[in-house]
Amino acid sequence: MQHRLRHWVEYLALRLIAGVMRRLPHAMGLACAWLLARAAFHLFRFRRAETLRRIGEVFGPACSPRQRRRIAWLSLRNTCFNAVELMRARSYTAQWMRAHVENHDACVETLRQLVVKHGGAIVAVPHLGNWDLAGLAVHLAGIKIFSVAGLQRNRLVNAWINRQRGCGIDIIDRGSSALRQIVRRLRQGETFAILPDVRTRRPDLDIAFLGRTANLGRGMAQFARAAGVPIFPVIVSRRGWCRQRFDGLPPVYPDNALDKETDIRRMTGYVMAGIEAAIRADPGQWFWYNKRWVLEPLTAETATAGETDGESLI
């Protein structure tokens, strides 16, 4: 009963805040998010120590304490900006996308041609910039796109988040049936969006990433090989407050001349190398606060069974 009451309170508070954010001008909504991020970073120190440790682990002593704090601050600020933009997602149009996203048309057209030529495609979008905008932009361009979502503990909040993201992308529930749906829908000419830069909870692919070894899911590359479609990595970056930029990397294609394991590792390694280059070029764009830290080693407790391969755009 207490859990249900708390979930309703959280849900109603979220809906109230979202209602206010939708009515404010875009820049004013982001200003509210900036204030919240500033308070969380400096007053409540939201996961700051752990995030600074992660940044130091990746960049070493060449990154000064001041630089680490700057990266951590920008990452938290951008995450709060993303939350406000998610609240406003239902108001976005194709025209809005073109006005606020640099290189939008070129990336969308590249994806369209890949789908036409290969009968489907996988879009790999890491936690950079406002990654949710990539799926919405594809939908608004008239390309069928879908993703997989895990469940939030608060089912009311979970349903609201999926409705917001689902205004531009078809969300299917994670589970064993999702794996079959993904391959089937790729073969039918749809686009699958996936977040590749998240650690799995069971041993899978050990891939070099950010100077360490990351344990990553094979789903992205496995789906590409099973459906015979390319993987198109797209880097999203925030430009100032109100604008974004899409940068599509050269697609990687399955190679049936290679054995399955070699091919899966090759494609995954290629995508992660592109993501690493983008993070090192502008580290404040990345979501360093992710609970499932990609470089955190697996333990007996985290290596649980039943985890699906890969991650969704969610």
C-alpha cells in the first residue's frame, strides 16, 4: 500500500512538472533544468564523487580536478536538459527538428537509403547529447522505427515515459519474445534503435573501450547478422542549450564470410571505437552518471541470469 501511494505521488508530481515544462518556452524550460542541475551538483552532490572517480579512471592525471568537475557538471546539466525535452516531445515536428538539429537531413537520408538498399537497419545511438531525439527524428521523417524498453520500478512512471518516447518510436517490452520480434521487424524493413554503451549483467562480449575492457551485449551485432542489415552509428551532441547535432558514422555491415563470433566482435568493436572517439573529443556530452557503468567489472551479484542482450534507445 505504501509503495502504491508513493508511486502515485511520484507520478502526479511528474505530470505536474511536465505540464509546466510544456507550457514554458523551450529556453525557459531549460533554464529551470539548469537551476535544478546546479542545486543537485553543488548542494546535494548528486553522485558527484563516483562520477568524478569514473572520469579520472578514464582520463588519468592528465585531466585536472577542475576539468573533471567541468565534465561532470556538463553531463548532469545535459541530462536535466534531456528530461525537459522529453517532457516536451509531443510538441516536436519535422520542421522543429530541422530548425534545432544540425546535419539532420543528411543523417536521415543516409538511414533512408540504407533501409531501401538492405531492407532494414539498426541505429546505434550512445548516451551522448539528447539521444532520445534520434528516434523521434527518424519517426518524424516517415521511417518506421522501434526499440525495446525495460521496466521502471514505478509502473505509472514507466508507462508515462514510454508514452512520451512512443510518440515517435514504437516501444516493445523487453523479454524473450522481443528478440524474435526484433529480427522479424528488421526483415520487414523497419529500423531498430539501440543504446550500445551499457554494461550487461552477465558475461558476454569483452570489448576494448576507453582504455579498459567493457562487458557488452551481443544483441546489436547479432540482430544485424541474423537480419542481414547494417548498423548505422549516430552521434548526438548538444550545441549550446537549444540545439543538437547528428553525426552519422560510416555503417558497418555483417560479413557472412567470417564465423559468427568473430563477426559479432568485429561489428561491436567498430561501433564502440566510434563512440570512444566522440567521448574523448567532447566528454561532457556523455552520460557519466549511468548506474550501469560500462566499465564496472562483473561480480557474482551482478552477473544474474535472464538478462536480454543489448540495450534499447530508452
